[in-house]
Amino acid sequence: MRRYKILILCGGGVFGAIPAHFLGMLPNHKQTLAGVDLIAGCSIGGILAAAYAIGKPFYLIDEVFQKRAGECFCKRFNARINPLACPTYKTETLDAVLDDMIGQAKMGDIKKYYPRLKLVVPALNITEWKYLVFENITRKYLDVPLKDVAGYTSAAPSYYAGREFQGNCVIDGGLIEVAPLLTATHEVKHQYGIPFMAMDVLMLGTGRDEIENPLTLKKYNALDLIGVARKVLRPQATLGNEMATRFWGEQMGLGMFNYFNPCVIDGELDDVSQIPDLIKNAEQYKDDFFRAWDEWLSR
């Protein structure tokens, strides 16, 4: 039986610089998804997956990420004055970057670049409290623009406003599954009847592997509308979620499961000043990643 190759890209804000740089460092002739059957991602992982799925060179996406991430995390004026004013960042600014990275392609256009490639990008419909999985396995979402799909999965609460899709409010799928391993593998099993033992999965983490508290209190130095500094609850839904995904990946009976996440780093999801250090850390593991990539594709 032919091995079914699945690439999973984890979410994690600016920490997405790590998987983006790993892929961007591959030799040019290997910067292709021609040998991949399915790519899946949430949040920044979903943005990257959408860009790669339409044939964008890995190194180019890496460059755009490093150059323009700061634009995505430029605080709104109201958020600077009142830290309780949500969202913190402008959707319009993020959309400009998504347009640069992904353009006008739709889900159905992926086959023009990679005829067999499937894309899975989860989001959360909070109007109906349903898990929403954008995919090109069926015909359901083929007319949805890829940059919109990327916007839905990256609408992290308190960071960006929720987005409208078919009359419902949609937010970041990473709140449910920051590394959509279970979603992707069960879609493949359900739609094609392929057993887990025939799936080879490479999951690229975002450099973090532990968390003390699933929710954290952040103290803002700015004054709120009544002149008192506030502490605001902000979600940190990525780390424990990613650890649980790693556990299930090791228990599912997959033909191969490699969770490549050697750069253990702590920090804020929206602190772009960390990007140079993230890149430096990733470069230390360049050769290890190359071996992991080749081993996964050659099975």
C-alpha cells in the first residue's frame, strides 16, 4: 500500500517563524509539496499551509513572514489607550499581509499547482459552537478564497476580531486543535478509507513544549478608561494543546509520526522582537530537519 504523506503545521503566532524557516532552508529543488498528499495547519500554521498549497516557494514565504510579521501585530490606537478594548490588532493590516502571501486563489485552485494535494484548515464557528473544517477533499468549500480561510483560522480571540462566514462568527481553530493532527488523519480515514498505519506524518512545532497555565493574566501598564491599570485574561491555548496532540500522534498507530520541535522557547505570541532569535535557534537544527524531511518523504 502506498504511504500517505501528511504535513502538519502548528499554530503559535510569531513562533510560526520556526517552521517557516525550517522549510525555507530546504534546497530549492526540495521546496515543493509534489510528494505530499495532505497539508494541514491552524492559525499561523493555516496561513503557511494555504500559501504553500498554491505553489509559493518556501523561502519566499519565510522572507515575507520575517519582513511583514510586525505589520500584523501593530496595536490599534484604542487598544493602546484602553487595554480592554478588543481586538488588539487590526484585521485590515493582517488581510494586507495575507493578500501578499496568498493572493486571490480559491480552495479549488490548489489542484492547478498540486493535483493530488489536499488542504485541511480548521476554525471555530462560535455562533453555533461548531468545529468548522475547511478542506478541498469534498466540493463544499472549493469557492472559498484561500486568504479568507487563512483569516478565519488566525482570528485569535483578543488579538483579532472574529470573522463572518455564511452568517456566523468564526475564530481561530487553534483554540480546539492547535496542531490539527486528529482532524487531518480522521478526514483521510473517513473520506478515503486509508488506515492510520498507512499514514506517515511530519508535524512541525513552533518551538514550545510546555506551559504552566493554560490561561494567563497579563498586566498592562497603560491606563484604562477610568484611569486604573488593569490585568486582563488572555488565552494561551497553544502549548498544552500541542502536547496533547503529540501524545495522540504517538498512540494512534500511524505508520510514522515525527513531531519535529527541537527549539524550546518561551515568550509572547505577538512579540515580533523574538523573531531573530527564533530564526537563529531554527538554524542550529538545519541538518536535523533536512534528515527528518528526507526520511519522511522517502518512506
